[in-house]
Amino acid sequence: MFVSVPEHIIKTPDNLAQGYGTAGINLDALAYVEFGDIDGLQEFLFHNAIQHRVFYETMMRRGQATPDYPLFDADPKNLDDWLLLHNQQHEAVAKILGLDNPFQLLDADFNVEDDFYDWIGVHQTIHEQIAAALGVT
């Protein structure tokens, strides 16, 4: 299932192709999802995929090849495959950028509220570290 673009999201990150690494990135967008809110989770997945695309494009322009996984392809009702690919991408990016990867993104059960919120918070911090390392904040 493709994560659809929420209607209130600007849908033109065209300047990515022109080399502007900050197109569409909103780090705060990863913090607002609430446990059990499928629509909110879908919006989170969209923003997360945009950020990963920006990170990927920025790293490629810098000559830092990193794997590119289909993070837009996520089913908010079944995230097991997405969590695996997402974790692999974070591990690769952390290694290339020399960042600590203190949190195993697979060690969370999105059906448990505390796990969900712990994961969301740590994940946002990881994105902030990557964005700062790449200068896309």
C-alpha cells in the first residue's frame, strides 16, 4: 500500500531535484502522531518517507552512497516489513555519518502504548541528529 499524501501537505518537493536538501522536511511532524490514530500514523509515515528521501538525496550529492528502501510503501495496519527496512536504512545512515545508533528500531511493539511513544521520541531524536549532520535543519 502506498502512503497517500494528506491533503494539507504541500506536495511539491520538486526542488529536491534541483539540489535543495531541505525540501519538504519538517522534523516536528514526526512528534505529533498519537497511539491508535491510523490517519495520524499515515501522515507520520509520509513525513518520515519525505525526510528519508531528503537524507538520501543529500548524502548521494555528497558522495555518501546509502541504501534506498521503499519507505513510502507502508501499510499503517501492518508495519513489520516497514520497520525492518526502516531500521536497516537508519543503521546504514548512522554508520556512514559516524552517528551512534543507540536504539534498535525493531525493538518496539506498536500495539503497546509505552513502546509506541518511546519509539516515536527516540526516532525523532535520531532524525534530528541526521538532519544536523547533513546540514538540512
